[in-house]
Amino acid sequence: MDYKQTVNWLFNQLPVYQIEGVFKYKVSLEPILKTCNYLNNPQNTFNSIHVAGTNGKGSSSHMLSSILQESGLKVGLYTSPHLLDFRERIKLNGKFIEKDFVSDFVTKHIEFFENNKISFFEMTLAMAFDYFAKSNVDIAVIETGLGGRLDSTNILDPLVSLITNIGLDHKEFLGNNLKDIAKEKAGIIKNGVPVISSTQTPEALKVIRATATAQQSELIESESAVEVVTARDLELDGVDLEFKINDQLFNTHIRLLGSHQIDNARTAIATLNKLSEAGIQTPNGAIGAGIKNVEWPARHQLVTNDPVPIFVDGAHNNASAFALRESVERLFPHRNETVIIFGTIRGHDPAAVIQELAP
């Protein structure tokens, strides 16, 4: 198969859970374990950072990848979903996976995938693991899909785990309350592996603390580890940020819009500081340059300002919708009206999102 045929075949394996809901949600690690064992377990050949959470995990993952790349390392990055190109999901030093690798990988292993009913997400993740292993990455940043405990990515043995802000999302999959959802997300915490947490609600933080204690894992709360000294809001130009860690001052510029990106940056910095104990060093200048270089399309993105502002975001739950509303009100205070075009897949709570955006 050529690349176009391969991608079409992959998309045909994609569970239509926006229509069929929970019946298409797998709750087992067996298929990905079987697949990776068939591929000689590529996930065990490179260092990794495992990232879970409800909001901010994509931004934090991109910041981590960018800083590590600025440090001179070969860095793999796995995120989902993609916007325009399937290859956005798998990157090496910021560049998309090659089309030939995608088509060759699927063509070579298609019989195994079909015979064992391997899902789209499992195939894509296995492809990423195989690609990173064959590319001899120094480290890979791996973002979960849904949840954490039973997410296919949770077969990793990372150097450090990271949990970004937890909110109410995918309730029919993960639980109807924050405590249950936090329990699923905290399921990525491995025995003895340090875990970094973003700012959390008291309810979610209590679950993370309890899980870390049970797993004998050191818990580092980013708010305590990294002090934001100054944050100068440049409105549509982002934020100039000065922060302190280990009595050292650093400066950077966050191009991503939204005040919540300050917490994402702080969490990434706390993660890298802990990572240094495992021998993965990030020079001082790499942190500032890495964060400054991050772009994350369709997340608080001003597409145009002429003749009127068009602002695009991926908000799909209460917390992210609140952040979006806060940004629109702050960045466009003199607007006469705001027109909202909103769409969602099954598994989210559209009424709750619209209620946040309505004012």
C-alpha cells in the first residue's frame, strides 16, 4: 500500500465511539502488550516521560519535547489526536514521521493486526514505539489517550510520570465524578517512579497523593517546586515569564495564549528538574528557548484579526471552556458580540461547555 491507502486503511479501523460510545472503548492492556511483544518490545529500548491529565497534557508534552530538543537530544513525541495530518501524532525532533515508514510498517504487519483485531490507537502507538526505537531516540514524551490506568500507553516504564490538570471528561469511560476520574489518571504512577503534578483541585490531589504513597513514588507538586516570580501579560503576544527553581532565576516567553499555559510551563520545568537526577540534563538556556519555540495549532489560536478576530480552541470540558471564555473576555474586551461555533463527539458534556461559554 502507498501512504494514502495506508492512512485510509488505518482510519477504517478507528472506533466510531462518537456514535457507539462506551461499547467501542477497550478496557484491557492485553492487545498492546501482545502487539509490542510481537515487535520485540520496542518501548523498552528508550527512556520516556509519560504524560496524563485532562487539560494541558498536549501543551506540556510539546514544551517538554522542545526543551529536550534544545538540549541537543534526539526526542520522540507521541500525542493525539491529530488535526490535519495523521503524522502529527508521531514526531522526531519536531518533524513528522516519514510517510514511507507509516506505509511500510502497516504493510509489513497488517496480517498480525487484522488477525488479532488490533485497534487504530494500539497500531498507531506500536508504530510510534517502533519508530522511536529504530531512530535511537535519547528520550520520548508519550501522551496518554483516554484515562491512564488502562490506556494503551500504560505499558511504559518511564523515568518520570506527569499528571496535568484533571477535570470532568469522558465520564462514561472514566467515572462520573472527579475522584474516580483522578483514580484512572493516577493509574500511570508506577512503583518508585517520581510523579509531577500540575495544579489540581483538592479532591484530585488527594487521590494523586494517595496513589503516589501506595506506589512509594515521590510526588512533586509543580506549584511548590517552581516559583513564578513575574508573569507579564502581552495579550495577543503571549506572556513573558520569570521563574525560580533551586534558587536560580530563568526567563522565557510563552507564545501560547491563555493564562493556564503558565501552569503548563511550570509543570514541564518541574519535570525536567527531576529528570536531571536520572542523567537527562537540560542547560539553562534550553528551558527558555524550548518554551519560546512551542506552537500548538488550534489551542487558543488567533487565526486572523481582520476583518474580525477568529479564535480557535479545542475546549471540550468545563475547565477548558472556562479558560477559553476567560481568554476571549480578556483579549477581546471591546467586541460587540461573540459568535460561537461548537462541535463535540460523544463522551463530552456539551451542555456544560456551552453553559461556561454562554456569558
